[in-house]
Amino acid sequence: MTDTSRLGPPPPFDPELVPVLGSLARTMPPAVLPEMIPALREFMRAAAPTDDELRREGAIDFTERRVPGPEGAPEISLLVCRPTGSAGPRPAVYFTHGGGMILGDNRTLLGEMLDWVQHLGIVLVSVEYRLAPEHPFPAGLEDVHAGLRWTMAHADELGIDPGRLVVSGPSAGGGLTAGLTLLVRDLEGPAPVGQLLVCPMLDDRNDTPSAHQMAGVGAWDRTSNDTGWSALLGHRRGGPDVTAYAAPARAENLAGLPPLFVDVGSAETFRDEVVTYASRIWRAGGEAELHVWPGGFHGFDALAPDAELSQRARAARAKWLRRILRL
């Protein structure tokens, strides 16, 4: 247990981001409670990009595919975006959206990913997965895994080079992506060439110094984290029987994973679990690039994409993608 008596005040937010936090609090307060889930889902649906916005004035073609889900489960939806007129095979990013395990769909917060399609020339495959609490673990991870298996098996059809595919996701999508890479490693399935995790949700125990330090401030605080993890895991949350596929911070073995890019803000709940995860990858002999953005709150670059700190974060991700995908 963290000794909260020894913690200092929360780190300061980047001054350019402070006004954004004020606006955010009117729609999504720092502490998200279970009874808020329906309204927040409706808000996120309304904010999703339209078909015209996905097309980026003709720069992007997209299709929506219904593909087989896990055995005995419904089909899943894959949103496939590619540069207009591009010939395959192209490098790809398999994307899992964020939303605390309880919110969002495969159009959630796609702005940066559409930039990658338009400016890096990749194919984006964004997967929709079943949400908690209606569908607790392992439903979401099984959907994400089924979508990846289908994508790899149909790479030729999609115009994708399966040897140049990165898996990626922010927040809950980052946690699911980390769990996915562990699962693919253990099943010895076709492996991605890299994993790009943005402020990932990794640890159901919710007891790091940063989780306590940021309680009640910023975005997605410790109460919100309790809401998301409890929806996913129920009474198992924080207990001894949580698998690493659900909460990757629980993994005993982090060897043999694809190269990792991971970043997080200094002023957010997930800071310490992310730093620890990257450190454990290094201790296991793996490759990890870690960025801690000073003054960044959870999801800062998606909510304030024009801020200088956001531009730095996005440039670092794009640079890593260019290297890992040989662009």
C-alpha cells in the first residue's frame, strides 16, 4: 500500500493545457461514477467523426467490415482507413480505442490516427470491442484478439503488409493492446512488429503514488479508475486472481514482447504504472522507448491537439512509427 502521508502535492499542469481542463470538467469530471456511463457514452457517440470527416476531403478511403468475433460471440466491426489511391501492401496500425473499458467505439478519438493515414501512408484498422460492465473481461480482449487474427489472415485483401503491422491504443485501448501482445506471445501467433501505447491503463490495483497524488484533479482520476476496473473485473478487481491479460502490470514475464513505445503525462493517474512497466520491459531484456510529458494530464494531446506539448508528443510517436515500420 502506498504511504500517502509522504506524497507531495500534484505536479503542475502545463499552463497551455489548464484552460482545456476547465472545459473538459463540464462534460467529463475528474471522478467518473458508474451512473454517469450512459450519458458519457452518448456524448462520445455525438463527438465521433462523421463519414465526411473520416474522408479528410478525399485524402482517405474507408470501409467498415463485419468480421467473425470470438467463438460463440457476435461479429465485430473493423473500420479500415487507407490513403486514397494507394497500392498495397502498405504498413498498418491495428488500433484499439480508449474509454476506460466502459466508453467509446471504433471511431473514438481517431484524429491522430487519421493523420498517420494521410501523412505517413499507413492503413488503419480500428477495432470495436464489447464494453464493460455489460461485457466484463475477457469479452473486450477476445474481440480485439479476434479482430487482429482476422486482419492478419486477410492482409492481402486489405492491402496490408503483415510484416509491418504495429498494434496501438490509448488509455483502456493501451491496456488492451498490452494484454493483446502478451496473449499473442503466449499463443505464438503472428506477432506485430511493435506496440505503441499512449497513457495505457495497466494496473487494476490503482494504488501507485500518482494514482493517489492525482485523486480529484485532472482527467480520469483514481475514482474513475475504480469505476473502469470494477466494471471490467467486478469483485476480482485488486485481488489475487487477476490475470495479466486483463491487467498487464500483473505480468510476471515481460520478455519476448515486440518493441514498445509508451508515453504518459507527468500529471496523471497512470504515470507511475507506465514508468514501472517500461522499466520492467528493460529488466526483461526488451526494447522500450518511454516519454513522460511534463505537465500533461490524461489524454491531453487528444483534447488539446494544437498545444505545444501535444505537438511534441505526436511528433515523437510519428518518428517512432517511421522507424519501426521502415517508412
